[in-house]
Amino acid sequence: MLSFLTYFTGTVDIFHLQKAFPTSNWKDDYNQNKKVNARILFIDPFTRAVGLTQSSPYIFDHSKVIVDRGFGLLLEVPTSPIPTPKICRSRSHVRVQILGFRHLEGLAMGVLKSSAFEGSVFTHSDVKPGMVVRAKVTVVDNFGAIVQFPSGVKSLCPLRHISEFEIAKPRKKFQVGAELQFRVLGCKSKRITVTHKKALVKSKLGIVSSYADATGGLITHGWITKIENHGCFVRFYNGVQGFASRFYRNGRQAWQ
């Protein structure tokens, strides 16, 4: 994110950094308060978002002109060392999943891989608390595991949700590459958390993902997060929390 003209801020997409093909450690080239040159690409009047670019303009000679009656005038620029191979016939109909937009070029970026259409999750907006999903384990560490849906969306399975019991070494439970079933705990700011607890994944009871769902007499599954002398705190989906108090009846200790 860049600040310019005192009062304005804008973002630079990774495709528009100073280097045309940034490396994995491109963040090392930038630090706070560093002064750089950038050009305004677009201004969205609805969200007031400002897009910037640091890349220099490209000039190609001998570009091939293609006239498309539906889209307009297209230019095929020469590539090096060989042209990009064509995997689809011109004018053919294909199924594509939109990943994002390039405002400067006026194009939408998509993917044609068949794996992107597997399952019910294509983007973060498709994720709903309580839904059961199948995902592949990509990273296992002391904090838990990172799992990836077939569409490429990633989520976190916290250490306490890897198993029903406390696990000191999660690598003994999860193996990278394994495809397992999970249930979505919540999705906030594109950060998705899931659980692999069998009692939650295979539960047939109702899902409490908002305080409006917590009606009188409802029986559902949750997990204990903290135990006190006067009761315990129980968490449900999407950050909903509850408290189970302890009381005495007929001289016997019970939970409510």
C-alpha cells in the first residue's frame, strides 16, 4: 500500500511491481517510508479504491491485430522465445472460474483446471460456517495444519481441532498430502478455520453460527474453551460463545 499527495492511499498489485517477475522474497525490496515512483491505473468510484503500478510501459513492434466483434480490437504481442501454446480452439465454449480482475487491461483472470470445479467451495465467499468440506493437508506445524480445498482456497486447522484429544506432535496425526474431511468453524476477513474433531465433523445436530440460532431447548455440539469454578465456557461456530453454569440439586453436583 502506498500513500501519495498527503491524503490518498492506493495499492500495487503483485503483477505491477517494479520487477516484472517478482521472486518469493519480493517483500525484502520494500520497507516502510520508502519513496517509490508509481502511476495511477484506475480509480473505482464506488469503493474509492485506487490502483497503482510501478512497472514501465511495454512497447512491442510488429504486433498482430485481431478484430473481435463482441470484445473489440485485440493485439497479439510477440513472445520470446516461443509463442504460448494454444490449448483451446478459437470460438470454443469452455467452463471457467473467475479468480480476479485486471482493471488496467479490462480483463478477468480465470482458471480452466477441472480440479477448480470440484466441491462446493470456489472462493472465500462460498464458505459457510458449519459446512462439511474435503481438503488436502499442505502444511503441518506446531500451530496446527494448513489445508487446501480443491479450488485452491486455504484454511487453518488449529492444533486443538486436529483431534478429539490433546496432541503434542501434530505430524503424527496429519501427513502432508492426505485428503481428509473437515467442518468449517468460521470465516472472517478471508481467514477460514476448520476442525477435524470427529464429534463435530460427523455431528447431525443443528449448527449454531449466530446468537439468533441459539433457541430454547436446542441440543447441539460445541467445544469447551475454558473451565472455571462456577462453570465452563463453550464455543460454537462463527465465534458464537456460551456459558454452562454449575449448580447443586438434591445435594449432587450437576451441570446446566
